[in-house]
Amino acid sequence: MATLSNSAIATLIQPYLTDKIAIPQTLLPQLSLYLDLLVRWNARTNLTAIRDPEEIVRRHFGESLFAAQYLDPAADTLLDFGSGAGFPGLPIALLRPEIKVTLAESQNKKASFLREVVRNLKLTTEVWAARVETMPETRLFHTVTLRAVDNMAAALAAAAPRASRDLLLLSNADAALPPEFSPHPAIPIPTTQNSVLLRATRL
């Protein structure tokens, strides 16, 4: 039995959706399966501190889908830096299937979970189960996303060289962007107190 019905998920993510992008018919059943896997794995492996399924949908799915709608329309490759349980990278891959998404997660248990979700959802998403710094230097991505990383300054220093065009941050703190990136106006994330979406483009 599904953790939440498709209609319940649709209601919960509605505040985060705009008219910027068409919603694929596959989105709700894919999110439902993703949620089921996350709740089951989270019971034995600490993937997220949020345990309530509705709050998972709002905070993780909703915020990630919101971010997906503000990506540069030209984005064709994306690196999710420190992906954790797959946010925002996996919802972006579901909403924007034309983007080739790579999930970078160095913690083995979390990387195993990401591979399980990718397999179950039949995605072509790559899981990079190591530190981003170990990628070949030639590997670049149009956009690099960062959300809820422990040390934003250190993460930005490692992430910036991988972004050929954009950085996209979901953050509740003022991030000191690398000087080679110019920020767009911050966009408040719906239903949150002080979280913003910050996109910055390479000069």
C-alpha cells in the first residue's frame, strides 16, 4: 500500500508548482514510489531527519520541484552536489527528464539508496558514489545544485569549478558566492520562513 495517495501528493506539492513548466503525467506515480522507498529505507538508515511523509513531500519534494522550474531553460546537464536522499536532483530529473542528472553522494548508504530509487524508477540518472573532487577535471555540468550541505563555503569551493554556467542554491543563509558568478535575485521558497532559491551565472 502506498504511503500517500497520488491525490494527496498532488495537493501537497501544489503550492510549489508554477505555470512555468508542464507537469509530466508520470510525475505523481514516480513521486509515490520514491516516497515509499524513502520511508522504508529511512526506518533503518538515517536518510532524512524528517519522518512524517507529508512533511517529506512538502519539504523535500515540493522545494526540489520548485527549484526545477527556475533552472535555465538551456540546462542540459546537472550535478546535484551532496545529493543525500536525492534532493533536489531526483525530483528535478522527474520534472525535467530532458536534463542529464548526476547525483554526487559520497556516503555509501545514501548512494546505495539513490541507486535503488534510480533502478525502481527506471531512470538514466547517474549516481557518483564518491566525492565530487575525485571526478575527472574535464567533467563539467551546465548547472550544479546545492541544498542543505553542512559547510556551504567549502561546498561552493568544490562545486563552482564543475559549473560551466549556473550554480543553484536552496539555502536559508546568505552564501558567499565565488567571484566568478553573478547572482540573480533571490526567490523565496513557498511555505518556508526564510529559505530562498538563489541562482548564479558564471560571468
